[in-house]
Amino acid sequence: MASGLRRFVGSLSRRNLSTACANKQLIQQHDGGVGSGKSLNLYSAINQALHIALETDPRAYVFGEDVGFGGVFRCTTGLADRFGKSRVFNTPLCEQGIVGFAIGLAAMGNRAIAEIQFADYIFPAFDQIVNEAAKFRYRSGNQFNCGGPSCDSPGLTVRAPYGAVGHGGHYHSQSPEAFFCHVPGLKVVIPRSPQQAKGLLLSCIRDPNPVVFFEPKWLYRFSVEEVPEDDYMLPLSEAEVIREGSDITLVGWGAQLSIMEQACLDAEKEGISCELIDLKTLIPWDKETVEASVRKTGRLLISHEAPVTGGFGAEISASILERCFLRLEAPVARVCGLDTPFPLVFEPFYMPTKNKASCLESFKVPTQHCCMNLTAHGS
Amino acid sequence: MALSKLSSSSSLSTNILKPLTNSFFLHRPISTDTTPLTIETSVPFTSHQCEAPSRSVETTPKELLSFFRQMATMRRMEIAADSLYKAKLVRGFCHLYDGQEAVAIGMEAGITKKDSIITAYRDHCTFLGRGGTLLEVFSELMGRKDGCSHGKGGSMHFYKKDSGFYGGHGIVGAQIPLGCGLAFAQKYSKDETVTFALYGDGAANQGQLFEALNIAALWDLPAILVCENNHYGMGTAEWRAAKSPSYYKRGDYVPGLKVDGMDALAVKQACKFAKEHALKNGPMILEMDTYRYHGHSMSDPGSTYRTRDEISGVRQERDPIERIRKLILAHDLATEKELKDIEKEVRKEVDDAIAKAKESPMPEPSELFTNVYVKGYGVEVIVNTLYQYIGFFFAS
């Protein structure tokens, strides 16, 4: 990890918000060496990361449905022209085949970067990810793996766009991260912004473990910020406090952070000081950062788009209760998607919006379970 | 062929008679004429492990005219759906069928409504073919109460239980094994019905297809797997994705038939043949050689992976509606003006249905929580949690 090119900049980004807007501060505070940033949206940042990944490792491959001509979200634009069709190629529509193939490719010492076109389509590949990729190393007593012994060893990364886009309906909106968080041997990573996406994706690609990297498709075009042009990595399993506060800790990941950020601003107007944490890596997750924050604030709210029951918020809640039970001043609150299939016309009702996340009253009255601002439903 | 004799003699008559003949045509009962007609399919069938059916297809003037009207309705409906999507009145994903109409129409003509159909997400026209209405289509597209799935499904999830349409499925290839399950139930009930499970050339590379094929063949299920080969799996040409794009042969031990999917009569002949075969001998694959004019979905302009010339070439040479139009005119079953009038009527029907669908209310907000589970059976716990969770807005 000490390689000059691969510089971790995570600690530097522990500043104010860098969620949806450009964060010039961060770039300026970079410890030199890293070139100037360019304003990029999230898909371009992913694209840049993939360019770097292919350039820095001749044994890296990018493949998936329609990636040859740029992919449906343009994340792989230009890759096939630059690196050739033997390294960047389209696959048939067969998710199970794509991931199985990627595992085999990685097992032979290559960096396999597979794309599943939508996270909703990942389920045909679920068996390959859960039973093959995650357990290969363990069950072979470390003879085989789809990674390697160190960060310089190649590995397997499965990229998939997840989450709501406002009108995606049942099968283009789901957030399936919790399914994969139940699988020891896997890593699950979700970035919140272009800069994060580039650094985290490069870390995932170079991680010797199989990683599922979910990209918030809502932010592909929407989120723009300055992204360093050179090769940098952000640490995995390290959460980041992106906003400091003293009254309550909010934990989230991916696109939901921009919603939570707005809730923080609304709460601030009410005199409530919120601390906002981006978990970034869901497994193995950074309990210490969350614990330290909750010890300070005494309250915890977790928010994600996936349905509340069995969501990863439940795991965070249980872990923090174990660690901070006597310090908590209110029950842990979860503001999440509802326990329904992802709806078509009722997406606004389903979503954990900022009005639901504001929970203003609950912060003032610690015993209250979880308050929703009702305007979202009233309209 | 009394009618065609009459019309040919009238076409020989002088110009003075023309207005008279026109008015005669307008009033003749063209759409109910059931005089048998025999028409050759555009190209021969290609078969695999079976004897191909005859190229001569029995039809009637009535059937040809109804093909024309129904396909014109489908075409107009899909074009209107495109505009509605662009006007942001249709949310969710939307996959249009224009170009492929002959498959939906021909299949219906070869089977009965007691047979089952299950398809993927390009399902608007298949639904209409099963007897669905334009109002149900547009209401569903716009997420309204009068939609065929009560506004809860959207474009990809059309269903019609009373005529055996098991609907639109969102995940590529996932509907094929389901279709085999339907066929198993049909075989068990011995009611001489079959299931047509439709999938695209993209889905033909999914592992599920081969699992389903094996099961269907092993148990001799009356399942017909219909590969609607429009030559592009999303943005990837068939030859880039399939080692063998001869999808009708890919069942190996399962017989197959390649059909011109732009020729409604060929499709009808093939489906009739396949149904008979399936009832006697088990599954069969039909590969419909067809073409979609639109892109894969609304976010695909459809022009990055194929040339505009290719699209316009198919429109000019193979268009399924134009083929029927030419047949009708060649056999003198209607005049060009009459066909134009049909298209005008269809256009109005579509516009009226859209206007009506726009009036249809959105589903009740409580519908967000219905149909997740059947009430009772202990699921109240979950419903209660839900209400607790969102309790505040219900309380206010």
C-alpha cells in the first residue's frame, strides 16, 4: 500500500461535507503530489478509476453487459478503444456466467472487474458470489482464492449500480447491499460522491478479497465535485465523519448521505447539532468510528433506502447497543425504506426522505421512538 | 373468391364507375368475410429435429383485416407510449414492441385463450393480443387505478388472468422456467392446452433457459419456448453474444423451428404446428426472426449499435403491417383508402384511451402496503410494524 502511486487520501477528507457538491477545500488540503482536481460527475470518476486500473495492471479486465460501448450509464466509455477488446468486452446477458467467469479469471491471477448492469439483476449471480467467490479461500485452505495474499495481488470486484432514481420501478431501484453483508469473505463498499467513488473503487479493485461495489446511480450525473486526476486510493473499512456535531449521530452510505445532509441542515435550524458519518465499507465495517461518535452524542440514527427489516441498519443498531448501551439517551432510530417491494408510483412514500429523517422532535424528546415529519405523505 | 372476382371486374370498368365502386367497397361487409384464402409464407420454415409445416397458410379476408387493424393499433399504441414517456407521464422503465407485432398477432391466431402465455418485459402488445384494452395499457403505463395491474406494475408488469396471460417479468430469462411450471400444470390437468414462454435472443444465453429446457423435455411438458429474436440483446448484436445464433437449434434434443417473425401468417402456422406437436410430443422451440424499431428501452436511442440504414431497410422490406397491407390490396380485400381509414380510427381509439387513462385516478396510498402478503397467517406483525414505523403520518 506504500506504493507511491497509490496514495491513501482518506484521512485528508475528514473535513466538512463533500457529498454532492465540489469540495475544493479537500483538494487544496491534499498533501501535495496529487495533481490538481477536475470537476467530474460520478460516472466519469468511475470511468477514470477504471482507466487507471487497466493502465496500472496489464492483467486487469473489465467486462459485463454492454460495457464494450460504454455501458448503459457510460461508466466504461472509451475503455475498449484504449485498452482493446481483449481486455474490455461485452458478455452475453448471463449474470451467473459473468460472475463465475470473473472468479475463474481472478483465480488465475488476474484482476477481474465485472459489471452487473443493475444491482437488481445481481441475484442470478448471487450463488456465485456467496458460495463460490466468498468461500473459495476458506474452503481450499488458502490454496485458491479469487484474490491473492496481499494488496498487490489481483482480485475480484463486482460493480453494480444500485438505488432509486425517482422513477425506476420495481427492478431498477433496489438496494440489495444487506444480502451481501451476511456473507463472511466478501467486502461491500458504497461511495457517496465522485471523489470517493474513484478512490474507493481503486481500493476495491486492488483489494485481495472479493468486493461488491455498489454505485449510487442516482448520483451518476447528479453529483459533481473536483476529483484528483491521478491514481489515489481511499481506505476500506474506515468510516468518515463528514460533519461534526454533538447531539446525535447519523450513519448512512451512498446516495442516502445527501438526503441525510439536508436533514442535518434542517435540524441545525432547530438548534440540533448532528454528526454525520459515511460508513463507506459495510463489511467489514468501522465500528470504532461510529462508537466514538455515539459515545459523544448519546443518540444514533441510521438511514438506508433498503427495507428496514433485516437491513444493514439493524446490524449497526445491534452492535452499537452492545457497545454503548449505557451511554445511549434514546433508542437507536432507523429511517429506511418500507417493508414493501420497491413501488412504482409510490416511490416518494417508500423513500427515507429528509422529512422522515429529520426526526426533529425525537431528538428533543429522547424517549420517543422515531418521529417522521409528515409532510412527505400529506402531499 | 366471389368478392375478388367482383372487384377485379369493377377495376376493369371505366372511370365513370369509380365513385360507385368506391362506395360499394365502403359498404361491403369486408371484415366478416370468411371465405378461405391460402397464402404462402414469405420464406420457408427451417426445422431442427422435426418436419417443417407447410408454407401454405389458410386464412380469410376477415382474419387479414383483423391482423391489419390489431397490428396498426399496436404500432400506434407503442408510438403513443413513447411520447407519453418523453412527456414524463410514464415512469419506470418502458420497452416498446413496434416492429415485432406479427409475433403477438400470429401467435394469438394459432392458439386459443385457454392456452397460456408468459413473456418478459416487452409486454404491451402481447397483453393487447390476449384481449387487453388500450385503456388498461395506458392506465398501467401511467400508474393509474384502471391499469391491468391496478397501477402497481407499470410497463414491465402487465397481466391478464382471465385469458391466461401470466405476464410481464422484469428479470431477463426468469420467466422461462415459470412457463414450464405452467405447462406441467396443464399436462397434469389434461385439458389439451399449452404454454408459450417468450424470451428474447439476449435471454437465450441465460442458464435458466437450459435448465427449463431439460425439465420440459424430460417430462414431455406442453411448453413452447418462443425466442423472439430481434437480433439485439439490449445493445449487443446476437453474433457478439451467442456462439450459435441459430436459437431454434439450441435445444439440441428439443425440436425447433425458425420462423419469419415479420410474417403474421407464418407465425400463426408455426404456433398451430407447435401446439399440436407439444401436446403429442413435448416441448418445442420457435425462433421468431423479428426486429424492434425502437431501442431496447427508452434510454437507448437504438442507433449506436446498428445503422439507421439497417432500421429503414427492415421497415421498407419486412415491416409486418406493410406485408399484410400488401396482401389485402393484392387480393383486393379492401382499398387503400379503407386501410387508411382503419388507421385513422385506430389513431382516434388510442387518443381516446389516453385521454380516459389520464382521467383515471392514482391508486390509493394504502395500496403501497397491500399485496405484499396475504392477510392473516401471522403477517399482521409486519403490517403493524409498518404502521408503527409510519404511524405518525397516519395519525396526523
